[in-house]
Amino acid sequence: MRMAIWSAIAAVWAECSEQPTIKDPDIVIDVYDIGSINLPSRVMWSICHEDIFNDYVDLLFLPSQLSVKQPMDTVDFKSLIRLNQLGGRGCTTLMYTASDPLSQYVFKGIDFRTFLISYEKLVSNMPRHLNIMAPAQILVTICKSGDDRPFVCGSLYPFLPNGSLAGHIEKNNESSERIPLLRKAQWSYQMAAAIAHAHFVAHTYHMDVKPENFLLDADSNLVLIDWEQSDAPITTAAPEIDGTWDVEEIPAEGLVTVLQYMKYTGPERRNMPVATPGDNGWNV
């Protein structure tokens, strides 16, 4: 199926990419097949403007409406060149600008879910820490048709090419090599330092602390990323949330109550995630 889709796109791209409106942000290219039983298959295409895009832009803020303490640079979304999609949910993408192709950035866009939950966290004023990704210094803006005002649609972060802690752990596991003890101590300390800073200095929380959300900088120091503060990720979920445990609040001495956990023994639950922590989960 994927091969058929990409083949269809390749068949029409050279022609439709020459259209003057192809770079408009609200453009949708519809690729379809007009073949029939008696006629050979023929891939066709058409370009249309998506009205919902303007509705999305109307939800966004102007740079002046954000609660930013420090001056920030802005860059037009049209000037960004996409390299490839990165891991995780959302539209996190590796990009560079046409004016500086050697400098790579990670673009984090504002989808509707981000807007509802944590829009302004993209420009958080959290106190700086060496083991926490600094707030974005570059805002990405976009305009809608007939309106030249720049609305903030995302931000750019520096790209750390050494990958994530999870990647390094998996690589060592595959090669049956142990991570050096001093490196383990360094990373353990840096993880604890980042979390302590979030709790006791910034007075906030991360919500999704896991090896995938620690990147390694050029000196192999850990940097905590991805402050979404939403959902209930299985890596940090309470034991009862994945359906394998039940919990009951029971009275204790005085006015105190305690939580009593019992292994769930009922019929198989429905609508559960494919992956649950089980005995291999690790909680923070």
C-alpha cells in the first residue's frame, strides 16, 4: 500500500510542483486514480485550498501576545526545509533554513492538542539548568491567505546529534556491552539533578521522564526534553491505571486512609493499550 501511494505521488509530483500556489501553507494536493475495468489506470491530481487551515491559524497567537520575558527571533515557516520526521508523537521534524543549510534545528509545531494543553510551554520561562533543554529562542510564524500578520505556529530547538539515552542503552544491549560504571553514575546524577531542579527550583513537573526524553549533547551530558505535561504515559503511570491492579481506599487509624492494591483477577479488560508496564514497567 505504501509503495502504491508513493508511486502515485512520484508520478504527479514533477507536474504539480510547478504550480505557483504549491507553496501556500493551506494547499492540499488530492491524488486519485481514474482507471476503470475497461480503461488502463491513470493517476490524476488536483490542488485545492483547505478552509480549515485558516480556522487553525485563527487559534494561534501573535508573537506580541505571548508571555515572553526575553527577546526572541522569528523565522517564517516557508523558509524552513524539512529533512525528516523525528520520533514521538506530533510534528517534531528535523529542519534547516535555506540561508544556513549547515545549522540543523528541531521544529516543534503547535497542533490543536498542544494549543489546548500547553501552548505557552513552548516559550516557558523556567530557570536555566545544564541538564534541561533551554526554552526555545526562535519562534516559527505562519500567515494565512490575505493576512500578512505572522502567527506563532511552533518553535525551533537546537539539534543534538548524539541521540537519546534510550538509543544508547539499546545499542549497548544489542552488542552485549556494558555501559561504563562512571558513565552510569554521571547519567544517574544528571537525571536526578534535572528532576530536582524541576521540582524544587522551577516548582513544576515533567510528567514523562524516560530514557527517550533524555538527549545527549556534544559532551555526552544528558539534557531533559519534551515538557508536554499531558496524558498518562505507561512508563510513569500509577499501578492501577494499566488495568492489572485494582486500588481501594480504606480507613486506617484516626482520620487517615490508606490505598490497598490488589492484583486484578476479573475478566479480560477491553480498550487497553497494546503495551502496558506489567512487571517490566519502571515508575518515577
